[in-house]
Amino acid sequence: CPGDKITVAGEESHRYKITEDGPWINVDGDPNLSTEGNRDYPCYEEGCFAGMLIVKYTHENGVEEIIPIGRNKQISITIKGNISYSINDDAFYNNEWFKSDGLIDHTPIRIIPE
């Protein structure tokens, strides 16, 4: 509802790759790969990095906002709408979760009403 606030948080200890030969990263994304200005990525504004946790906030009038989150960020709801989350990536076919001793990382995402 308008006026509400939520915090979106991702677990930073879980890792994944967004390219076959790329580094293992977490919800903060690859700090060496800014996507600012690169419209191949959903998040291309200042503060956006490849692989970081992002939120798409779609207002009831159809306007979409892409918000860089990383580990966590509080969002103010300005108009009725829907939120969804993803990682900031231009292709999902080559993504890989980190595996260790038979365990596979899967990043938990929390949406916390304030």
C-alpha cells in the first residue's frame, strides 16, 4: 500500500556464477563489473552490478522501476503495485550455484514489512 516500507534482503553467504568463467559472487554482484549504462541488463543505473539482487516494482499504472538491492535495502512503496526479484543478468542459461561436499547453495530472499 502507498506509504508502506519493506526491506528486501538476500543471504550473502550463498554463492553463484553468472558466466561460465566468471567469479563466484553473492547478492552484492560482481564489484568489478558495473552495469551502469549497459541496457543489456535489467539494472543499468548508478549502483548496479552484474549478478546483484534486484527488485522490479511494477506500479498499478504499468510503470516499472528496477531497484538495485544487493544484501538489503529498504524500499518505500509510493503507489499500489507488485514486486518481483531476480539477479541482474543478461542471460540465465549459464548461471551456476556453488556446490561443496554435495550441498548446493540457493540464496534465500526475505521480504520484510516495516
